[in-house]
Amino acid sequence: MEVEITLGGVARPGTARKNKTGTWKVYMPVVDHKKCILCMRCLHNCPEPCITSVDDKIEIDLDYCKGCGICSSVCPVDAIDMVYEEK
Amino acid sequence: MKKVVEGSVAIAHAVKTIRPDVIAAYPITPQTHIVERLSEYIADGELKSEYVRADSEFSAISILVGASATGARTFTSTSSQGLALMHEVLFNASGMRLPIVMVVANRALSAPLNIWNDQQDSISQRDSGWIQLYAEDIQEAHDLTLQAYKISEDIEVRLPSMVCMDGFILTHAYEPVDLFEDEEVQKFLPPYDPKVYLTTEDPLTFGALATPEYYTEFRYVMQQAMERAKKKIRKVFTEFKEMFNRGEESLISLYKMEDADIAIITLGSLTSTVREAVDRLRDKGIKAGVVKIISYRPFPEEEIRKSLDKVNSFIVFEKDISLGHEGAVFTDVKSVVYHMKDRPSAFGFAVGLGGRDVRESTIEKLIVECIEGRKKEGFYFGDVKRVKEILK
Amino acid sequence: MMLFGPGHRACAGCGCAVTIRHVLEALEGKCFVVNSTGCMEVVSTPYPESSWEVPYIHSLFENASAVAAGIETALKSLSREHEGKVVVIAGDGATADIGVQTLSGMMFRGHDILYVCYDNEAYMNTGVQMSGLTPLGAHTTTSPAGKSIPGNLGPKKDMPAIALAHGAKYVATASMAFLADIKKKIRKARDITGPSYIQIHSTCVPGWGIDSARSVEIARLAVETGLYPIFEYENGQLVSVRKIKNRKPVEEYLKVQARFRHLFKDERGKEIIEKIQEIADYNAQYYGLDA
Ligand SMILES: Cc1ncc(C[n+]2csc(CCOP(=O)(O)OP(=O)(O)O)c2C)c(N)n1
Ligand code: SF4
Ligand code: SF4
Ligand SMILES: [Mg+2]
């Protein structure tokens, strides 16, 4: 097997994106867009971060979501439910 | 420009002509005169480097890690306890492949506290991934300082360098020295082109963590870089000789070795003493010669083996001891002759520890004892007094 | 703008990761990050990957301030200061214990560096050992709640006071529970020239023994009980504090964390809780926290 070794071990920015941490989760956030008031609290509090707002809609990138439940708990209108992820 | 100057002043002068972007240092005897003089140059506006008065040697070398990673040319100098305090960072600097250059004013390590010269400090750092060059005299220390930058900054090498000069013996002595002119240095040393460095324009990550999957390969490439450093050192030495008309072209320097039966191997300022002892022995018909190790890391394996090709025995004189075994240089030299068919007999002596004056008569006497078979092969304290140890 | 993550390996619900992304977002990526050895470094840079989208260096556990000083000095020497602010991101252990000398030297020399301590109150990376910022009563693996000693017996080291004593022009505390406040303070610190120190309370899910979903809520409780006073000093003067309406009893904060669970089991624990309440009362009085 060949490995690439850079000078002094420098790494390129943002390359950890290839590490899909979404496989970690047990519970999965599900957004009820009808309830969502677009306050952006979930987006700001996600530790990964993996929540964006696209065309006035909260979008969660489940490839990275670890299922911590922070988004659900900071939501002021209970628009995010954590549901068991069937694998 | 030939001038009689103190060793430390010669180093400071060399650094001034090299114009590092960042200098960081912390005072310790016998390095002090070097950094004091550099501070004066800066205070007088003769040197434009940024100079950081660090809170310790540990911080000084850490500051240079940051500066070097940002693409700056850097310099520091220390001794003994200071170098020991840097230990952790030394591996870090070489692992990140930062071409920092440091002058070590060699001094003994405490306890007991001792401010005088030996080489235990730098020899103890031999595994740290730094190139180590040892100077015999002030001229050589001054010259190696410049050469070290050209070697370390080469993209094929990219390892930091220590230029080791014996504390007091060289740092505080006065000798006529051919000092660099600015233009000469500009011509000899190309501007530093870091290639990879910290910048917001290309935001790289330095100092990543390597799992067992990668760590071995990082060590492997460093070992390869050390191998390439051997070639680079020869090349830089040769270029230097062409331009300045002095210095060596090899990682070692030989004296009267052409027809020698016995090789005396040493490094640093001790070489001059050994050379005189050898001259005296030659007068008595003993065919001795001197092998001076300039580059201790990378270790000049091929050169030393070749130089020992025809001798019956060799004797190493060194100013360090790996307690629990023997002198580190002695171990290294023995490893080189392992594969030889007619392996020469091997003797080694620790001398001059903690500043003990090494006389040529002592060296001469020890060599004769080895030749006359009064000593078995092995390693000895060469100049130890009779000891009555009190254990109560 | 994602300048830290995704793809990093911090535990689900890690408060420190929340803190860090907001520090970087506040600086809009115009910064050089020097990170000490610890959780945030380990989870973000397994070669050949990196979660960072700003120039980043990790050197050692205890030298981040010195490395940062070197970067700042080099930028000056190379006339590249315009590229961005030099920022240290260090854990509480790196800051209050092993790195305190390099931090002191850096502040004393007056480098233009923003020092951010993400305070998760123990050495988490090595398995939750006690640090100088571990609070009174907390169980850690080196201050375990045992039969004769009920967890950590000392208070948190007052690092902001140490920074102030060095003449740092801007010294503040913040909490991951108040993200806009973090951003405001980071920007303020960025805009002054010279050393500044910001200590940001950030949760650790396994280290504190908390439910990951309640990370933010628990961090808020630390503020609402007065245990983590949020304040700001400019030029040595206290200029603002986060006021608390109806300060909560410390039990509300303690009881939701496994690291304080032993305090609720016996008389001795009760005494410790009383002492912890005294700390909160002292903070409230000293900083004028009560609204
Ligand atoms: C000189 C040295 N001593 C000890 C360690 C082991 N070590 C690595 S990280 C760490 C704890 C880090 O604690 P903190 O700074 O609070 O960061 P956290 O892990 O909590 O994020 C320790 C003890 C080390 N790397 N270097
Ligand atoms: S569950 Fe956690 S990781 Fe997943 S989107 Fe919500 S906050 Fe982010
Ligand atoms: S151990 Fe704590 S600080 Fe470390 S990554 Fe996990 S939650 Fe974050
Ligand atoms: Mg910590």
C-alpha cells in the first residue's frame, strides 16, 4: 500500500469532510417545516456543524449529524423530533 | 575581512549577515555573549530582525516553531540546561520539518551544577531529528552557521540544524577570523522560500496527529531526508570552499590518515589538542592520524568506514557519556566497523567532562597505553582521579 | 460559513466544538489558529485530514502562546500582519496549568494575540483528569469522589484575574449558551491591538456526565446560578456583566451532571454544595450579577 506523506505532515483545509460522522447516530433529527419559524437556533448550536438554511428551509446534512439532539432541545417551537434511526 | 574577535562575536556577526527574520532566545552561560551582541546590533539598527526576549528556552524554540511555520528565517542559541529544556520542542520542530538554525555553546548538564564545557548537552539530543555540526575553532563555527542555513532550508532536507561550538573554549576565546561580508552571504545563501507555510491565502493545517497507520512513514521520510542531507552537506561545503577558499568538502576531516595505523576520532575543539598529540607521536615514529567528525547527525558512516579501512585500531575521545553504557560517539563509530572484515580494535575515552582541561600529554599517554596493549578494548574515563565514594 | 468541521470526531453534543466554530465565524476566517494538545486538536486533525479551514498549527500541549507569539512576530517581520489575527485556542488544562508560563510571557511581552480558553473544566482528552479550572466538588478521574475525599477540594483558578494582572487590555468570560455574546466579544478582542484573554465555558458530554441534548441548557444553568459569571474588562475596568434575573440555586446546575452526583448522597456532600453556593453568592456580589 502506498501512502502520501506531505512535508511536515501538513493537511489540506476541510479534508475531514470525507469522514462521514453521520454513521454515529442512533437518533435522527426530523424537522417539521410547518412548525419551524426559521429562528436559526438549531443551525447556530449544532456542534458539527451540519445544519444550513436553504431557500428559507432548515436542512440537516445527515451524512454528518451525530444525533446529539441539541438542535431539537434548543428549538423554541418543538419543530425538531429525535427519532430512532432504523439501520 | 580578517579580524581578531571573540568566538561569540564571530557568531553574532555571521547571524547579522544572514539576516534572520525572527530571533528568539533566553540567556544562559556560555551562550550569553552571542545573544547580547545580537541585541546590540538590533538596538543600534544594524540588524533588522525581530528579536523576542523569550520567557525561557522552551518558549524561545516554540516561538521559532511558530515563526518558521509562518515562513520566516529564524535563529536561536543556547547551552546545556537551556537545550535540555527545549527537548520536547526539538522533536516537534524537526517533525514539522522547520529549518530552524541554532548555535549550541556546549556545556555540561546539572547535577552537579557545572557551567563549563563538555558536549553532553547536544550529544543527548542526537535522536531529535536535528542536523548536528561540530566546530573545531571559531572560524569553523562562524562558517558552519551560514552553511547550516543553506543545508536546512533546502527542500530536499528541511530539517533544523544545530551548530555546536565548545562553550568558553570557543565562545569566549579570541582568534583572527575571516568574517563574512554582507554581499558574500547574499550571494552564497539564496532567500528562504518556505513553499509550505501558514497563510490565510492557502490555509494549511500544521502539526496533525498521525495514527499508527502513518507515523512510521513520517519517521521513514525523515530518515530519508537525513540521508539526502549528507549529500547536501557535501555540496554546500564544496560550494563554500569554492567561494571562500576555506573549509572541508566532507562530513569528516582527515589529518595524517594516509598511512596511519591508528585513527584518533574526535569532534569539536578537542580536535586541535588531539592533532598536536598525534604530531608528537609521529615524531616518535607512531603512525597515528586524526578523523574529525564535523557532521555527527547525519552520521558519516561511509566516510568513517573508509577512513578506518587500513588502520589496526581506533580511539575515540569524546566529551559525553551515555551513562549505563559508554560514550555515544564510541558506540556509533563501533557500529560502522561492524561489517569490516579486519575489524580494527576499538578504544574510547570520555575526557574533558564539566570543563576539565584536556592536555595533549593526557591524550598522548592514553594513546600510547592503547597501542602498547596496556588497555583492553573498551570505553574508559580518560582523565578521572582516584575516587573514594561515600555511601552513607 | 463552515470554518471548523463537519467531519470532526468530537463526541456528539460537544460544547467545545460549538464554541470553536463561533470563534472562527466571528473572525470570518481571517485568523491564524494555534491549538494546544487536547480534545479539539485530536478530534480535528488525524492525518491526512483536517477540519480547519483557516491556517492552523498544533505544536505541543503547553506552548501555544509561544508558538502564537512566533507567528505574530513573523507576520510583523514579513509585513504580512494584514492577513489576520493570531488566535490561540486552548483547553483549560493547557491554559491554567501546564501552559501558564508561556501565556504569561506572551501577555507580558504584549503580543497582538487573542487567547481563547475553551473551558470544559478538566483534561478531557486524556480521560477527564482534574485541571486548575475544575470546579469545587467535581469528580474527575484524578479527583475521584471516594469514601474519604468527595471529589475536587479546591476552587477554579482565577485565570481572568491573572490575565488582568498582566495588563491584558481585554479580558472576558463567555459561555457556549450565549453565542451572540461570544461573537461580540471575539470581535472586540480582535479589534484591539495587544494581548486579550477570553475564557469560554463549554460543556463536555462524557466528562461532565450529561445528556448530549442538554448541553446548551446545562451551560446556561452555570450562568443562571452565578457559578460562571459572564463579564468583560476593558483596560482593566469591569465594563459589563451578564445580569441574572432570579438567580437559581446551584443544585439545579449540579444535579443534572454525573460529576456532582455524589454530592447529593450524604451530609458531607451537602456541605460541599453549601460551599459551592457560597462561591455563586460571592460571584453575584463581586460582579454585581443579580438584576
Ligand atoms: C507535556 C505533556 N504532558 C501531558 C500530555 C498529555 N495530555 C494531552 S492533552 C491533555 C489534557 C488536555 O486538557 P485541556 O487542555 O483541558 O484540553 P481538553 O482535552 O479538555 O480539550 C494532557 C494531559 C501532553 N500531551 N504533553
Ligand atoms: S442532532 Fe446534533 S449533530 Fe444532528 S443536526 Fe442536530 S445538533 Fe447537529
Ligand atoms: S470528551 Fe468532551 S471535550 Fe472532548 S470531544 Fe468529547 S465532549 Fe468534546
Ligand atoms: Mg479541558
